Amino acid sequence: MPNSKKHCNAPFSFRLSPQEWAQLDHDCADLSRSEYVRRCLFGQSLVKRKKLRKAPTMDEKIAAQILGKLAQTRYANNLNQMA
């Protein structure tokens, strides 16, 4: 009987030799490993899964670096007091 939780993503793992890993990486092409394995197991008719998080853009990375540097100085406190 399936778990009564509304949404449960249970992990699944198996062991591969280095040669099998290389073959899997080659066969995956532009798919993630998990997407490739799901397609092999359940076919091409899978419903597209939602991505949990998108990769940060270059602007977001730069902004994060600037904010990180700002946090290391006393300027952040001064800016907060001025605001």
C-alpha cells in the first residue's frame, strides 16, 4: 500500500562500475541522470517534472558577490543607519 503522505519523493540508488558510469553519462546527453533513468524505465510519455530551482544568472551571481563583500565591511551598517 502506498504511503499516505500527499507527496513523497523517495530516493533510489544502485551501484555502477566506472565503465557503466561512463556509458550512462554518454547516453544521458543533455538529460539529467535521473531524467534519463526515468525515461528508460517508464518511457517517453512521462509528464515533465517541475524544476526545484533555476540556476542563478550571471547578474545574480555578481550581485551576491557584491553583497557578500559589503557584508564584510562596516558600510552595510552605515547604509542601514542612513535608510
